[in-house]
Amino acid sequence: MDHVQLAAPPGSEDLLRAYYADVLGMTEIPKPPVLAARGGCWFQAGAVQLHLGIEQGFRPAKKAHPGLRVTDIEGYAARLVARGAPVTWDDNLPGHRRFYSEDPVGNRLEFLEPVTGAP
């Protein structure tokens, strides 16, 4: 897989940068000039890219979502709660701790961390 794309409303780039770069610690990567003219922004963590494209008539993804593997899941949850984001823990994936949240435009995100020593 090369990347995952989520949609966002027009004019939301600053909110997205503050969230994905400042809160989640992802690195913003430049979009090719012909694509940059459309708006939106791209981020990377390791080999994984997350693209946020501007969509007229935007509706946030409430079921579909990227799963973001993290270390120190408690720390991520605390940062999100401190910024007013919802955090809903879910213990239904064996061998993992995980929770769901939303980005600033309402897209669903899953955060998960393998449990050490789990089968």
C-alpha cells in the first residue's frame, strides 16, 4: 500500500496541519505543484502516507477509517483528550490496545498498539 486518503472540507488545511503534525507527530510532505493547487495536505510517518484531499460537499467518514499503529497509546489518548477530541476505547481486538477518535473535521481514526507478549 502506498497511502490512504481521507477527505476534508475546503479551507481546513490549517486545522489538519495542527492535528496531524503537531498533535500526532506526523511529518507534512509536499504535494506535487499540480496537485497542491487543489488544496489539501499530505503527511507521512515511517513508510506510511496519509493524504487529505479537499472535497466540496464534504461529509466525514464515520465508519471507514485508517488504523494508526502507535507506541505509548495512553500518551496519544491523553493528548487527544487534552485537546477536546473524543477517545472511545475498544477491547475487541485480541493482542492489542486500541481506541477510536476523530480528526478535527470529523473523520474516524483508529489508534492501536500491540500488547507485548500477546499471541
